[in-house]
Amino acid sequence: MYSWTPKWVRIKIDVGGRVIETCKDESTGLIICPLCVNIDKLCPRDREGMRIIPEKPMYFFSEEDLRHHIYAHSQSSEWGKISVSEREEETEEEEEEEDEER
């Protein structure tokens, strides 16, 4: 059986002129999204090389991939997001109202 034991270290990445900190695995080069995972638990500043596999992470192969993902965070309305099922319900209600108006 194959297994992976990450060794997370903190790195800094420039995202649109703003420097952010995140974690990178030394063995695979995978980078974690610091908005999706609590990097203070994954790779604390005082303890480099943590060997934890986070739950529900977003891994990236390059800093550029992470930049695109972070831009997507900033473009989405994460904080006031309407779920897909709510959108579907609204669409159905709008269609019913249009049918009634005809």
C-alpha cells in the first residue's frame, strides 16, 4: 500500500502585489490554499515540518494555480452565497410567475 507523509513548511507567495503565507509540502511540492485550510494548525511558524494531512484541503501544483484559486475566492460571493438548491427553487418560482402572467 502506498502512503504519503507530508512535511509542511511555510512559504510566502505574491498574489497581485499582496504577500500571503501558506504551506508547501517539501516532498511533493503541493501547496495549500490558506483560505480553505487553517495554516496556523498545519504549519505553525514555530514548528516547521509538520506531518499532518488536512481534512478537505485544496492542493495546488504551482503558485500560479493558487493565485487563480485565490482570485476566484475574491470574485465569488462566498459570504452571502446562495446555495444551488435555493437558486433552483427561485428559478422554478420565477418560471411559475411568468406562466401565470401569460
